[in-house]
Amino acid sequence: MARSKTSQRWLKEHFDDPYVKMAQKDGYRSRASYKLLEIQEKDMTVVDLGAAPGGWSQVTSRVTGDKGRLIASDILEMDSIPDVTFIQGDFTDDAVFVRILEAIGENPVDLVISDMAPI
């Protein structure tokens, strides 16, 4: 069966992607592996959505460095974690989203992590 032009274009872009090439060279199964490695970079601004009970925030706060920032949000309560700004509420709600943006400030967000599961 012949591939569509869209499919052919996606395949070309995929195999030309530098992360795909690095993953093949480094023996990773996909380019997504680098997303997990990226979490460990210092001094990043990270947003953790669906953060409760706080496992990902707890680990991430240890590796973001002194200049890093971690903003966590969840509709559920979460016990405080050192160096983590927690905002309780539904991040799809405008008022909560504004509070998250205020906590982020002028810093660009380097990484968004999430371990949310559908209810």
C-alpha cells in the first residue's frame, strides 16, 4: 500500500529529527527518553500539573538547583514540599491559571511534567 504525502513528510521529519538520531545512537527506544533526562538539568523552571500527592514534585525539587523554580498545581490538597510553590485548584480554571502564571513570573517555563490520571 502506498503512503500518503502527509505520511511520507512525517517520516522524513521524524528521521531527520536530531533527537531521533541521538536516541538511535544512544540505544534509547524513543526520543522521549531525553525528556526524562532533561528533568535533571539544573536551574530550570518546571511546572508540575496534577501534582498531588507530590512524588514527582518532591524528586524534581531536589534536582532543579538553587536557581530553579518548581510550581505545582492540583485540585487536591498536597502537603508542602521545600522549594515548591503549590497552587491548589483546577489549572483549566482561569483564576487558577492566572495564579500559576503569577508564580512563574517572567521566567520562561523549561519543562511541564504531569502524572495525572483520568478519574
